[in-house]
Amino acid sequence: MTTSSAAIQQDASRPFGLALPDYPWDAMAPYLKLASGHPDGVVNLSIGTPVDATPEVLRQALAGAANAPGYPTTHGTTALRQAVVDWFERRRGVAGLDPQAVLPTVGSKELVAWLPLLLGLGAGDVVVRPTVAYPTYDMGAVIAGATPVAADSLDELDEQTRSRVRLVWVNSPANPTGIVRNTDQLRILVDAARALGAVVASDECYAELGWGPWDPDRGGQPVPSVLDPQVSGGTNELLLAVYSLSKQSNLAGYRAAFAAGDPDLIANLVNSRKHAGMIVPYPVQEAMRVALGEDSHVRAQKDRYRARRELLLPALRAFGLEVQHSEAGLYLWCTAGEDTWATVQRLAERGILAGPGVFYGDAGNGYVRVALTGSDERIAAAAHRLSAGV
Ligand SMILES: Cc1ncc(COP(=O)(O)O)c(C=O)c1O
């Protein structure tokens, strides 16, 4: 267990503004410069931003809802919430979700960053997040004035810390490691959190991107949700599932996501978000509704990522990297057994930009994260450079 706020220091001399650390990606500038010098151009696999087109059917849904003079509903249209309920049943094995217990969000990042504050957390409260994790979990805790703590199991915490835990983030499939938690593992975590009276927020934004044993299109099983009855025990009390359409539907630019779970928590969040004006625009709600009812574009996008993954895997190994976990999601979690920045440098010399593992916590040192979000042409170029040594 580590308190993960080392980089976050209060600056008493600062009269205004939150004391958040500088945005870490700015540290990539010299490596981007180096990689951009490659004669065939840079292959930027450092961030997971989708590069393929937003499906036409979703663009039409957005355009078709362009006449929107009135304020949209914060809770989401009835039709959108029903689409989320149907999606959970069809794609996630979660039947009978209450449409009242669904809430659209302005992308997931917004919810991740504001959830501790909206849950009423503050000084003295602990927010637990995975040891190697998406950095916004920490930022959300800090924005609320709570303490972020890195742990993969609540057993890792001392008694004093355990007594202060109010929110536990689980991220399966995980960014950046690609680790998937099965129903037993999720159930253990949920039981342990509930025993402390803590909320479990499960960030599941890569759930449709399972590989190997987690790839239902190839004989595997679906990635489980925290709302799966085998995990929840049949009640969603203290549980929130968080999902995003950014990756599965190439909608990152629309800011399209949702949360679902405990009806009381959702009702309180809806009320707070009404007061705060945290509303998903109506045309985006319509695009979400259509996206959640249309599985073929999700399958087509996943096929693209699968092909890129299969090209990159052997190439990264040929370059001398070991690919660990990466059972799902958009990233390959790689190590050469050396300092993170040494690997970032060696890849940049080949014109390839990878994400430094240290951006995801101290436990990420020695690793780089290679995203599958390059065009087919750029991924092929990277694979060639890695295998052929050019
Ligand atoms: C684990 C995780 N959660 C949340 C998000 C944010 O997604 P969104 O585009 O919905 O804000 C990301 C984006 O990369 C992510 O990796």
C-alpha cells in the first residue's frame, strides 16, 4: 500500500487554484521530437485516442438530433436509459437493471475526476485505486480533498487506513496493464468494500475489448461487470459501473459515457449534477442511444484492434520486450527489464512513441504502454521498424 499523493503538494503561497501536479504528458515533448525525426515519420502509440472514423450511423444519429433548442435532461432521456439497460442485459449479462439507476456522463473522465466530491468525500477520507492505474482516480481524490491510496486489495491496508476507506476504484479490464478480474476476484473486492461501508466504482470502459479467454467472438467469455449478479450478490447497493463509448464506438470526441448501479447513489448524483450543470448534450444522448443498440460497428472496430494487436505482439517481442497481461483493452504492457525512460528512448529512436509506465504509478517503473490506436498503416510501419531494426 502506498499513499499516492507524493507528487501532489499543497502550495500555501498559491492564493487560487487547485494544487494539482503538472499534466505529465508534457514530459513526452523531447521524445516526440526525437521520434518525429524518423525518415518515415513518427508512430505515436503513447496515448489511447481512437483514430478510426466515427461510424456513419452514429454521425447520422447526432446530426438527426441537431435541432435541440431546449435544455437536455441531466438524467438522460428515457430512451437512452432504456438502451443502457438493454445493453447491460445483451452484452454484459446483467438483467433487470432499473432505468432510474442509469446516468449519462460527459465522458467517463469527468465522472472519475468528480465522483469523490459528488459523493461528499473530503479531508480524512480514503479513495483506493489500483497500484498501476489511470491517473485520474488520484486526481478525483485530490479534487475532493481526500487521500488517494494505491492498493490492489483492501487486505494491503493497515487498520487505520481501512477505517477511512469510502470509495474503491476497480478498473477491469485495466488501463494500462490489461488485467481482467474474474467474477470471484470482483466479488471478493466488493464484499471487502461493503464490509467497510465503502462504495465500489468499477471503471469498465474496455469491457468490449477482451482478447483470448476474454474474447466472446473467439470462444472466450465476456468480461464481467461489477453489476453481474455473481459479483453483486443480486443487489447493486454501494456499486457503480462506469462505462464509456469513446473506445468501443470511436466517440471520444462526443464525450459519451454513463454510470449505473445503486439507485440511491445515482439519484443523489443526478440531483447534484442538475445543480452543477453536468449535462450530456441531447444530440450526444441520441448518438449514444443508437450506438448502444447497434453491435456491428463495435465488432468491426474490435476486429481492427485485434489485427493491430496481432501485428504488434510479435514485433515488440522481436525488439526484446516482454508483453505482460494485456488480456483486454487497447494497450500492450511491455517491459525490457530496464528503466522506463530507457525503453521510451530506444523506441523513440525507431520513431515510435510509447507511454511511460511511470505515468501510472511507481509500480509502473520498468514498463511502457504501447497503444493499439494507430492507423493500420502506422501500426504496420511500427511492426516493420521493430522487427527489421530500422
Ligand atoms: C481507465 C480509463 N477510464 C476512463 C477513461 C476516460 O474515457 P472517456 O473518453 O470516456 O473520458 C479512460 C480513457 O482513456 C481510461 O483509460
